[in-house]
Amino acid sequence: MPAGTVITRFAPSPTGELHLGNARTALFNFLLARSRGGRFVLRIEDTDAQRTQEPLLEALCADLSWLGLRWDEGPGQDGPRAPYRQSQRSGLYGPYFERLEREGLAYPCYCSDVELDLARRAQLTAGRPPRYAGSCRELSLAERAAREAQGRRATLRFRMPGGRRIEFEDLVHGAQSFASDDIGDFVIRRTDGSAAFLFSNALDDALMGVTHVLRGADHLSNTPSQLLLLEAVDLPAPRYGHVSLLTGPDGAPLSKRHGAASLRGLAAAGYASAAVCNYLYRVGHSTPQQSLLSLEQMAAGFDPAHLQRANAHFDAAQLRHWQSEWVHGLSVEQAHAWLAPLLPAGITAAQAEAFIAAVLPNVVLAEDVREWRAVVFEETLSFEEPALRAASAAGVEFFAAAAGALPDSVPGESGAAARATLAALERATGRRGAAFFVPLRAALTGRLHGPQLAPLLAAMPVERVRGRLLRFAQAA
Ligand code: GLU
Ligand code: ZN
């Protein structure tokens, strides 16, 4: 990629909560800018006025901030490319509309929706791809005047040049070639005078000096039209890269039923933004780095050439993997801060620390702590059926011996003391391996699986441990 300042942008239409697919596009543009010492611009494509509301814009900015994708310029972050809301940029477009019309590169189209629809159907019936039939292309001034006199309102269409090949190098998909004859004249200004998407989107990129656009693959077919349009008004086009779509595991567009539609949903479920970013970084972007990366590290390794062409599938297990990597990379203090809202009130700092040390390896989402909190801190224990059977089957002598070997006092809440206690219990019961650990774990936790026993012992008051052992030390 050539040197020079790289300007990337994320240009969402704020029509709802940020979805994972869009978040990934934003991340890639952010990383591309960071990787080249460039700038990342946030532009809000809010020209579809009925649908855009202030709260949606705020939610979008909050979602991007949660991910850590700080924009160098955009809403709330003024810079030379302002304004950043498309609804405030319409004044910039006038001279370009005028110029295109003056030079005959655009013309008014008076066709009604019904007429356009009929023409489209006729083409489909004839087995041709539907595109504007060109009905208004060659209207004389008198014919236009007649339509105006009937009160017909015109859109403005871009006049596609005939017989052109449009070639460009897509940053993801490589060499592309389109024939202008396959593309119909497209609307650049609606009847109400507002700019249409293809126009405002391309003009804004050019006017903002955007050098690289990474966007969804669904926009690939828009690119030849936008390139011709920019050429017609002598504005520099950015380089485009079309990022494969993120779909559900079934190949359908990602939606709520895949359990991962929105960032909000993931955040509410307890996922850390670092886990989400690490996951998204690897969806359709190959990297040899298998460890949890910071955004800076991701930027250092980001390359559009490593973006894959095939659609990417959402994989909840992978997301969980990165969440788990994040959790297990937390320091004791960080883990404490993260889990603080879920710790029981009134426990000592040492108890909290012992508890966190015991359960953290078994926690992926903060919520997972609830189960172990109940096991460790609540007097009554709920038993899973197989655990109850395993404990009952171990026999009363086993538990009497184990309870008898418990120290009188608290083992000191240290791992070493707890390991020594476990060893003492093992000797007293005369059992080893699974024959020792399975019933012990079952009686102490009501489960067959869970955190390691020694740290759990360290986290539990010794009287509770004794009580749980003695419960099985009496014949039923
Ligand atoms: N507002 C468009 C979208 O969200 C932007 C497309 C683009 O990035 O060029 O799909
Ligand atoms: Zn027309």
C-alpha cells in the first residue's frame, strides 16, 4: 500500500443497535488507520431522516466506544472534515449536481414508481436483468417542460457512459471488471431534492479525503457506479475493499436467533469488549497470533490482504474462547473488580481472594460465579442427582474418616494449607485418585465437576466443610 496519510472511515446508517457484522467493519477500518498511522473517521449516514433518531446515534457512538474504537474525527470529535452527519452535508452537494446537469452527465427523470416498476417487470419477464430503461434519457427541453407543466417531479439520474469497462483492484477481492452497459442510469437526487445513497456516500468519501474504504461485500456492485460518478466530477476515489459478510452458522444473515445479533446483547450477557474485538479480528482475517491481543497489537498485525473472500460464519464457541482467554488473563485485582458486584456482602478481603482464586479458572462469564458463590457461601447445598449418588455410594466410614482428619481451625485460607488438609484426608480415608476425589467433591459441592478441590477448600469455612462431610457420615 502506498505511503501517505491513510484516512479510513466507518459510515453506518444509525438504524438500530450496532450488529456484529457492522462492528467488524468498524474494527477493520479502525485497525487499518491505526496500522498506517492514519486517521479513522466516523460519518453518520443519516439521510434516511424518518428512521434516524438522536437516541440511535447516541447508542451507536456508545457501542463503538465500548469496543474501544475511538474515532479521530466524527460526532463529538470535531476536525477538518466536519460536518460528520450526512444530514448536515447536503449543502455541499449542490455544485456537483449542477455541474453534472450542465455537462449533460446527469438528467431529470420523470418516471413514476409505477412506470419504473412496470418496466422492471417487463425486463424480468424477458429474462433480462432489470435496470433503468432510459425513458427520460433523451427528452428534449420541450418534453421536459411539458412534464414539469403536468406537475411531475423529477429525480436526477447519472448518465452511464456507454461501452466503458470499469476496472479496479479491490483490497480484498483483487482485480474487478464491470461493463458500464450492464449498469443502468442511477438516481443521484431524489424527487425531494435529497441526495441518493450512491451519490452522497461517494461524494462524502471524496470530499473528506478518505483514502481507503472497507465495507460490506453487499456494496461491491455499487463501486463501479461510484467510481464513474467520482470521475465525472473530477474527485479522487478511495480504494475500496469489500469485506465478506458475517452470517449465522447456517449461512443466513446474522440475526437475533443466532444469539449474537447486537453488541448490546453480548455486553449484557457479560462479554468483555476485548473478547469481542479479539473474536471479530479473527473472523475472516487470518493471523498467526493465537493469544489475546490489544487493539494496538491487532493494528500491528492487520492487513487487508489477509481478509478472506468467503463469507464468515459466526461461531459462538470461538467468541466464548476469547472471553475465556480474557478472563484468564486478568490479574487478581482486575478479577476482583470485575466480579465485585457478584461477591456476597460482608466477606473479608482474604475470603474474596480465596474464592476468586478457586473459581476463576471455571468462569467465562461473570454470571458463572453465581453457582459457585452459592456452593461456597450458602449453608444449604443443592445436589445434582449423580453427585448425590456418588457421595452416598462412598459409604459412611469414608466421610467419618475424612471429617475426623479435618483441622479444628480454618486452614488459613491459603492454598498450601488446603493442599495439606487434602493430603491428610486422603491418608485418613485410605483412598486415592478418583475413589477419593469424586465422593469428596460430590459431598462438598453437590456436583461432579467444578473448580479444583484444594483452592475450594481454602475458600470454604472449615465448619461448613465438616458439616457437609458429616452429612454423609451417618447411615441413612
Ligand atoms: N451507510 C452504508 C451502510 O451502512 C455505508 C456503506 C459504505 O460503507 O460505503 O451500509
Ligand atoms: Zn425516467
